[in-house]
Amino acid sequence: MAEQQSPGSLIVTFFGAHGRELTPDGRVPIAALVRLLGDVGVDAPAVRSAVSRLKRRGLLTVHRSGSRESGYAPSEAARQLLEDGDRRIYQHTRHDGQWLLAVFSVPESERSRRHVLRSRLARLGFGNAAPGVWVAPAHLEAETRHALERLELSAYVVLFRGVHAGFEPTSEAVARWWDLDALAELHRAFLTVHEPVLASWARRRGTPEEEAYRDHLLALDAWRRLPYADPGLPAALLPGDWPGARSARVFTALHERLAPAASRFAAARLDEVRRRSLEA
């Protein structure tokens, strides 16, 4: 596998794609997580270690229901992250010309929060317009509010909406606010791995569920970072050879082809683990 995809990231991707829908409370037994991550090449010790790290970060909560084995479900904070992620990953919002401006000021006595704030805005897809001034497409406002409130950073930030009215063309400003070369390379890296996967599936008539599950989870795990790094910048402001639209088409085609079979496989694997637990 050309990509380095961490067990923790794959677990979050699994819960986003399947785990929260498999049971009424979103709880997945650890034995099922081990099997389902094993299906994409992650060994059991790595799964258990990653689950422990996600628990410490407050993203997974342990549930015990009188059975012999505990299960794990996304915390409330993680559910909000996954719901925000759904909009980023699956809804391709068009830029309407409006920008969201985040202006922040953090006292020197709390400078550690300044680093957290800059890091969070960058992870949300904001570009850096000037010291303490960050900019993003306006459709990210709700998600930005969720993130800042969850991290208790909203007191340091003022948000504005508006249009760019600077002295340079907006395309030149965008090239300063974001590292477009780095973003383009992320798109090309995704295409290098997953465009051949799509071509392979396009030649096939059937959709074997285990293979669909594996290829879909790996593609989703790789893709879900891209709408954050590249937060829907308008094509008119980007270089003419921009690979973003092509990588979005490849992901969408893979998702539409593989997601139904992948979901069936995940549900069947969970049922299999439960039957074995009852028989043991």
C-alpha cells in the first residue's frame, strides 16, 4: 500500500462510514473492530493501542451492556466531528463569493492557546491572510463555530463574513493565503493510488463485498483529509491544471460504486463476530 494510513485514522474513518450506523447506539465490540480493521491490514495489537489513544483523546467511549465484551462508540464530540465531516466529504458546496474571516487575539499569558487556535484553523482549511487573520470560504462558518466552541476558543475569535476588496486580484491573494503547490500535490498523491483502483473496478461486473469494503475504507480514509486541506476554493481562482476536480470525481465514483457493498460486508462481519461470541 503506497499510503501510510494510521490505525487510529482508519478507526475514525470506519466509525464515520459504518460504525455509528451498525447498531442503535453505535457501539461496536472490540472483537469486531479487530476483525474489520484486520480486513484492511491492521493487526490486533495496533487496533487495541489505537482504541486506547482515541479513548484518551475523548473520541471513543466504552460501553458495557452486561455482555462478556465491551464495545466502543463515538463520544458526543466525535459524533459532531463526524457529522461535520459528512458535509465536507460528501457535499461539494460551491463558493458563493463570500469569505469567512477569523480574527483572533490571545493574551501572552495564554500563548499555548494561540498555537492550538492557529493549528485548529489550519486544520479546518483556513488560509493565513496576516498575523492573527485567517480566511476561508464562508460555507465553513457552522463547522468553525462548532470547533471553536468545542475547544473553548470562541472567546478569543471574532468572525466576519464578506467579499475580498483588496488591491490585488483575488486569485493572487488566494495563492498567498494557501500553499497551492502543496495542496495540488495532495490531490495528485490521492490520484496516483486510487485512480487505478477505480479503473480496475470499472472493468468488473460484480462487486465482491470484502474487496469493496477494503478499497472503499482505504479511499475514504485518504480522501477525507483533502476537503479540509482544500476547503472548496473556487476553480476560477486556481491554476488551470488544478487536479482537485479530478480527484473529487475519482472519490465520488469509488464511493458510489463501493459504499453499498462495503456497508453490507461490515454488517455481516459484525453479525459473524456476535454469533461466535454467543457460541463460545
